[in-house]
Amino acid sequence: MALALLAVGCGDSPAAHPVAQQLVPDSALNGLLVGAGEIQAVMNGTPLIAEPVNSAMDDNRNLLPNLNCLGVWHPAETAIYGTPDTPGAWSSVRRQLLRAPGNEQWRSSVVQSVTSYPTPDAAHDFLIQSADRWAKCTNHTVNITLNDQRLPRWHSGGLDVAPDRLRIPIGRATATAASTCEHVITLRANVVIDVLACAPRTTDVRQASVIADRIASHVPSSE
């Protein structure tokens, strides 16, 4: 695994947690997510429809069987996180999609998810595994077809690895429209925070980082 992290070649390797924090119980996960109004403000006031909070992982492996890229393409995928029936596996998840209305909802959207593990070390192990997978899907173009319709083509950028955080930019485009996305995974205590944010612009998008930091701020420290 150390070799895989060296292969990333960008930023620092994920490191141990520098600040002791309380374990977050499964029952507290709903309270960690950012409210719809606050997310809309982070997304520069773009109107977004908030779908109900879901307590199960998503499963899109039929659309994108390349698991190295599936974890980059979308948060909280069961093929990436696995199932909660093995020792050390995650125990609970809360995820939510917020999307623009209309047929081009992909242009402005946010997926926020929080997943609890039995220990901070188990959550950190997932971050290390994700760093290895994401490093194999940098600067990569993917075309996906759903119900005989081509979804917007997306292209991943370079991977940034920092202590307790992964970040990768993604571009999405059709023949007539485009958006820029940011996908971030970060940690607090025993919780993996997984956020994807997309906006119809060509400049750098950093809203996923902002939302992930606000989720992290809801996790109490033990101090």
C-alpha cells in the first residue's frame, strides 16, 4: 500500500489523525450533513432540489464497471465501500443528492455523504485504499450510456493528496454544455466525508471542499 501512495506523486500521503476526536455514533450522522439552504448559498445561490437523505449506498457499477474510476465518478458507491457485514467495515451511511431542476440537472449538483466506521483507523484505511484507486483514474476520460442515451462525457484531472484528504477535479460536457466538478474525501474521527459538487463554469470549482469542511466542523473533538 505504501508503494501505491508513492505512485500518486502529488501532495502528502494520508497521515494519522493529529487531533483526538470522539467516536461519532451512527445515530448522529444525519446531524453532520449540511442543510439545503446552506449548500445553495455555497453554490452561489443556484436553485437546487434536495432529495431525501438516503441510508444506503448507491450502486452504479453497471454503468461504470471500472472500480478505480467509479469511486472518482460518484460518492458512496457500494462497490467501493463494500458491505457492512465484515470486520472493520463501515456501519452506517447517510447520503443526499441536491440537483438543479430540469433536464440538465447534472450541470449543477451536490452529493454529500457521511459514512461511519468502528474506529478512526478503519476510516483511515478506506482513505488509503481510495488514494490508491483514484491515482489509477487521473487524467482519464469516461463515456457512459444509460438507456441508450449518452451521459455527459467526463474527464478527471490530477489527484491532490494531503493528510486526511483527497481531491480531484472533473470536467463534464456534452456537445452544447459543460460543467466543472470537484470530488473530495476527507476524515473526521471515525467518519468518512465524501462530497461531489458540480457547477456550470469553466473555472476551478472548490465548493466540495467547502461543504466537506462544514460537515467536518459538525464533528465534536474530544478536547
